[in-house]
Amino acid sequence: MINIRKLESELWESADLLRAGSKLTSNQYCMPVLGLIFLRYAYSRFKKVETEILKGRPSRGGRVMPVEASDFSAKSALFLPKEAQYEYLVNLPDNIAAAGLVNKDGHPMNSLGEVVNNAMQLIEDQSEQLTGVLPKSYTDFSDELLAELLRIFNNSALDDVGGDIIGRIYEYFLSKFAPVVASDDGVFFTPKSLVKMIVNIIEPKHGVLLNCACGSGGMFVQSGDFVNAAGMNANNTMTFYGQEKVEYNAQLCLMNNGGTWPDRSHQIRR
């Protein structure tokens, strides 16, 4: 059985060690790293939903019909084009410039940072909620550092424990970065344990949930988990509204929820 706490700690230590060896500040490092975990989480869910779709997929001429973005939208999942899939990114050649890759606008890409930025833009094209939210500062990272981060979060243990645990690891990293954010902006995140306790007391099951200071969106995540654990579907029974005055936190909130429930049931106002 996988020790989740040990896995969280090992992933954090590996990622933080890389930051210590770079010239990046914690603030420069935080959002892009969370973006990579978001990408890994979205990919895990994408593969799970793709498997479900293919089970009942009709075939034509002996070939199974390819999946489409609309198939994922019907299941409240985020569709990932090939160039935005984690497996594609982690298996790219070392010499990006020689690979002849072009971005979504047809321009050549010469670094891994440009390729990851392009992946984030492709994902934003699939979700109005995520437009302008995902980090695109990966050209600040050396190709070597970025490739190593992609490798770290490609840990095979994550495939064994599933997408929900990747979401937990995302929250763990967020909590580790939180002191840095707090020291810079005077912003403090409510501990996950306290948020979970509030949700268990409120027992949300249907209707509208409004959080006027939603921060990174932990209340929405915990509420959705509570509803789903009760045998219902959060996307069908709940509508989430949030307000957040700090742009950085609003971006975290949209990322935190966008990979799990990328539909119109979440509206975050900045």
C-alpha cells in the first residue's frame, strides 16, 4: 500500500531541491510548479474519462471512432489535445529546437518552456473558465530544470493512487507555498482540515454555495467531494459562486477546481 504522506513529502523535497539549485525565487517558482501538478491531475482525469468513453464507443470499418472534445464535455471533464497531454510533454526529445515543433499559431518553438506554455494555452482554449488563468512563464525555467520537474510529477506511484490523490498532492504543495504568499501579501489560507470540518457541519447536497472570500477554492473542492461521496454528482446538484480580491488567489482557485469540474457550475469573480 502506498504511503500518501511519504509520497507528498518526497515530491515536495525533490521539487524544492531543484528550486534551491536555480536562480528562481519562491514566487517565481510557485505558480508554474502548481501548473504542472494541475496538468498532471487534468491528464489523469482525462485518461480515466477517455477509458470510460471508449468502452461504449461505436466502430466504423473495424476502427473505433476517435474521441472528441464534446465527449468529455458531456462528462464534465477537460479535453486535452495531444500537445497538452502530460505523456506527450514528458517524452519530448532533449533538443526541442531540432524537433521542428510549432505552437498553436504555427510559430516554431525552440525550448521546452515554449512547449509547456503552448500546452497551457491549448488547455485554456478548451475551457472558458481557465482563459487567462494558467501559468505561461515556463520560459523562465531552463530546459533541464523543467524536464526534471516533469519527470518528478510523472512518478508512477501517482498512476497507482489515482487522480483524487494527485489533487491532494496539489493541495499539499499549495499549503507548502502558502507561507511564502502570506509573507509577501498578508494572505493566509484556511487549513484543509478546518475547511473539511466546516463542510461536514454544513452538509451541502444541492443548491447554491457562495464563498465571498474563496481564496484558493478549498471550500468548493471539499464541498464537491462531500456531495460526490454521498452518491450524487456535484456538477448536477450544486452551483458554486466565489469572490476573491487577490488576483493570484483567484487564479489558484480556478486552477484548483478547473481540472476537476471544468464546467459552468463554477463562477469565480475577481
